[in-house]
Amino acid sequence: MSEAYIVAAVRTAGARRGGRLKDWHPVDLGAAVVDELVKRSGADPKLVEDLIFGCVDQAGEQSSNVARNVVLASRLPESVPGVSLDRQCGSSQQALHFAAQAVMSGTMDVVIAGGVEHMTRVPMGMPSILPAKNGMGDYMSPRIKARYPGVAMFSQFDGAEMLVSKYGFSKDDLDMFSLESHKKAAAATLAGAFREEILPLEVAVDGKTFAHDADEGIRGDSTLESIRGVKLIKLDGLLSAASASQICDGAAAVMVVNERGLKAIGAKPLARVHHMSVLGEDPVIMLEAPINATRKALAKAGMKLDDIDVFEVNEAFASVPLAWLKEIGADPAKLNVRGGAIALGHPLGATGAKLMTTLVHTLQQTGKRYGLQTMCEGGGMANVTIVERL
């Protein structure tokens, strides 16, 4: 079986809701990172055999197969197909898995995987909220309700608070973790650590045009006191908007190839996909799956925790990586070393590719060997990807 190599990885800088990317159509955001990916790899666009894009809220401007529309808005030829997928927050991480599986099988040699989510122009939950409001029903079928009696809906907010209770975190634990996310992201930005992975985009604010080339949500001047003062999400909970991921507009993509693809492109690989897996668990607590998914992945890969040099665990809520740390026992110094979604934003369907872009560039810049990425996903799932720097 062939290997799967990542030859290029790029993302947009995250933008706040209603922020710098508010005037960009999500399809054009996706097309921008795809074009940059082709440019950086040096690949003939005709060599791309498929584009697999993650997107959670596939409605409005993100409807009608957003992946194919990204192709049509990009410099890729019309011969390149596109397919959109939804594994909730792990959508573009799953896109990477499907791309890697395609090139490893030899059925394809060059595939682009990525994702886009414009949470300003397509609000979170729009595909389910609008039909429900118009009497068209919801996803909680009679059989699901019978299996999970008393559960009106699967809520990530409830799940995040369940983790807080189950693992005994205090509000200070959550707030301190959130503060560190901002500090690490601010330090990484100041040091230019994100420069290679970010595609600057032209934006206009108050009549002035400039390059959007830095993550807009980072609050480098945050203090523990300012974070403590943010309003709680639930009146009887401990999580606040400051200890949850930021609503974000953004896109990211990676190019995945096998040995034939490497030769055809003439590119040098950045990393090799060492392991891929996915796991489903309890959809009510929902956000706990990365713990056992990580254990499963390490066991299947024949690796030990100490073999991993850098971990990316998505900061959907502070309680998620904190619970993961407590159960897995990883070195905190290896976790989200350049900050996470609490500071950098979480553009849902794009986040998997966004985290992989950061992980690959972090390994390249630090000379470390192995990186592991995982994230919680709606419905109680988690993907795990282990990559090796080359």
C-alpha cells in the first residue's frame, strides 16, 4: 500500500463574527486557499483528482455542494470534482482521512482536502433551526428519542458542562486554561510562527483596504480578572464565552499525494500520514470521545504517549482539552503550543484542516517528529490523525 504525504498546507487567518472576512463569500474563501495550495505545491491543477471539503452548516451560501462550488470559483479546471462532507467539527479532518485513504489505495494520486465555514454569513445551526421553526421537524427521530429518553436534543453546551462536573474542574481551572490559550497565540503571532501557514486576504474596513494576515480573535491583553468577568453561558454552569471557542470565519486546506503524486508534482513532502482513526461514543456528554479515541489510535499505531512531540486537541470548550489531559496524562507543555480555538477561533467544518495546517508547520519549524490531532464532534465522535514530519 502506498503512503500518504502532505505536500502543502494553508489556512486563512481567523476572523471574528461580523469581522474582517464578513464581506467574503464562503465559496471564495475556500477557493482562495485552494489556489494558494496549488501555487505552493507547484502542482499542475489538472493533476488534482478530487477536492473533499468539510462544512457543517451546508445552507444558504454554503449549500448545493460547497466543495464543487469551491472548484468552480478556483483556478482548478472543471474536470476536478468536489464532494462536501459533514462529520460536525471534525469534517475537514475527516476530509483529510478520505483523501489519504484515496491516495494510499492508489485509486487517486493527488487530492485536496479542506474545509470552510463562514459563521457570520451562515449562522451556526441554520440547517436545522430554520426547518424546525417552519414546522418541518428535526433530527431527533422517534427511534433516537426512544433510545435516549428524556433528551430533548444533543447539546454541546450541556456536554461541556457535564465534563466540568465529571472531572471536577473549577471555574478558575477553565479560566486559567483560556488565558493561556490567548497568551500562547499572542506569543506565536508576535514571533511570526503563523506567517508561513496563513494566506493573507485583502479586506476592507471603514473604507480602508489591507491584508487580513493575523487571527482576529486573539486578546493578548487578557488577564485572569477580565476572563473571570465574562458572562456565563448557562446560569447554573461554570463555562463562559471566554472559556469556549470563538465563532469564526475561515478556510483551510492540505494537498495529499502518494509516491506517484510526488513524482508528478516534483514536490518535497512536509509530513507523512502515520495513522488515522475515528470513534463514536455517548452523544449526550458528546465531547468526551477524544480521550478513548486517542488511546485507540496510539494502540493501533503501536505508539506510546511519549512518542508524540506535539498535540493539537481542539478547544471547543476549555473542559474538553482539560479532561483529555487529565485522563491521557500527556505533558501539558506539548498541548496546543501555539494556542487553540479559544483564542484563534473555531470555524467548524474548516477547523480540522486548520489544526493540521498548524500542526504540520509547527513540526517543520521546531524539528519535532510526530504530531497527534484530535477533536470532539457533535453526536459524540472524535477523529485522530498522527503525522510524521519529513
